[in-house]
Amino acid sequence: QVQLVEPGGGLVQAGGSLRLSCAASENIFGIDTTAWYRQAPGKQRDLVATMYVTGRINYADSVKGRFTISRGNAKNLVYLQMNSLKPEDTAVYYCYAETFSNNAYWGQGTQVTVSA
């Protein structure tokens, strides 16, 4: 069973930056989509950013201009650079990967806390 792990969360002051990474326990072949989601306490899990194998990228309106999703290297599938963090960005962040054959993989989540 392939597992995704997202190191890089933590506590940061408002205005600060964090970079999340997403590593897979083994190679996943045929990935066509990688994404980051987040879930704040008492709220639904929301899509933050998506990157397709074509290079197309989408962001949630709430993070446009502040967050950047990028392709990973040999060890990591995808990164999320988060700048100008706000208290409302506080959430558990999840990495997601999907293949052309519709196999979906989720990370276990990493806590990001932004203090005012």
C-alpha cells in the first residue's frame, strides 16, 4: 500500500512562510494530478491547489498570489510554498495524488498553525 507523507507543517506567525512537501513510500506510476487540500476544525476539506501533468495549475481564490504548488524531485511528488500566511490558513494540510487509471492516494495530513 503506497503511503504519502507530508513533512513541513508547524507553527508560524502571521506573515511568515512554510513549505510543505509530499513524499511517496514507493514509486507511483502514471500520476496525472497532484494537489493539496486543507481542513480546518469543524469545516469540510477544501481544495487549495492542483497541478496537472500538462502543467496546468489551479488555486483556490483564498490563496492566489500567496501559495505556489510545484513539481517535486525524485523523492517528493509535490511541494506547496506558503507565503504571507494568515491565521485563517490554519488547518491540517493533505497531499493528494491521482493516476490516469483513477487510483487516488492521500497523505495522513500535517498541521499548519498560524498565530496572529
